Amino acid sequence: MSGALVAGLLAGLGIAMPVGAVATYLVAVTARTDLRTGACAALGVATADGLYALIAVAGGAALVPVLQPFLVPLRIASAVVLVALAVRGAATAIARYRARGPAGPASEETPLGPLRAYLGFLGITIMNPLTVVYFAALVIGGPSGSLTGPVNRSVFVAAAFAASAAWQLLLASGGALLGRSLTGSRGRLATATASSTLIVVLAVHLLVTAA
């Protein structure tokens, strides 16, 4: 059981730690809202990772050839969604800045509630089929390749979810600190446009590699 625990923790961190478009968007959303909303978004990402870990231990090698024909369209769809989110975030930030002015109050309505944040980030993350391929590869040939029995598999999935959740919550906490330190209109505009630009760049990279 300890082997499954360690393997799951390492697998969860391995898929969660590379900072991509979703992680960038998570930090930006938390900075614009609050830690509660960001934490729910982080748990949405971790839930998707946990579901893919569950699918991987349940299906194993059979999943890779099944998913292969759909990798490109799913990656394209994921990139399109991320670009749309980036454009919407930048447009909203610019509109609020113009309405409020440089010296306007920092307070604003929360555009995204905790439940919507959770479901939205769950949907965005679950659109990435490479996650299940990653977990399947670990289950088949990595240190978790010897996983047998429902107990070990359950421990592996739970550990992968916990590791991913811990990292995503760390990112959300950083976003909350950023939001508190940049409470002015200019700071919010700068972080929103910078994060949107980075998300677009990462999404374009996703499209290029999918071609």
C-alpha cells in the first residue's frame, strides 16, 4: 500500500506541477475574485486529474489506442476554449478599467462563484486527454505498474488527487496574495491582460503541437 501511495503522490505532482494555460488562468481567476473561489477552481482541476487516474488504473493499456484518434480534436477544442476565456477575461478587465478609471475603487462584483469555478475548471481540465495517457503510461510501465487489487488502486487514485489538489491550492493561494497586493484598477488591468496574453500564447502552442 505504501508503494501505491508514493506512486500516486509522485504521479499527481508530475501532472500538476508543469505550469500551463489552466494553471495561469487559475492564478488569474483567484487574483480577480477570492481564495474561496480559487480553491474551488483548484479542486476542479484536481478532480479531473483524479478521474483520469481512476480511468487509467481501470483501463490501463487499452485506453491509449482508443483515445489516439481523438487527441488532436480534443486538444484543438481545449485551445479554443482557453483562447475564448482569455479574450473574455481581457475584455472584461478593460471594460471595468474604463468604467472605473485609474483611481476608481478596487472593489468589484465577483464574476465567478465557487460552484461555477469548480465546474468550469473541471470541464477545462477534463478536455485534456493527454492526462489519461500520462496516468496510463505510469500504471503500465512506471513504478505503479505493479498495482494490483482494489485497495492499492484506490490508494493510488486518492494520492494522485491529493497531490494535484495540494499543488493547485498552492497556486490559488499565490493568486489570492497577488490579488490583495494589487488592489488598484491599474494592477488588476495589468494582471488580467498579462495572464490573458500568456494563456493565448500557451493555447497557440497547444494548437501548433496538435497539428
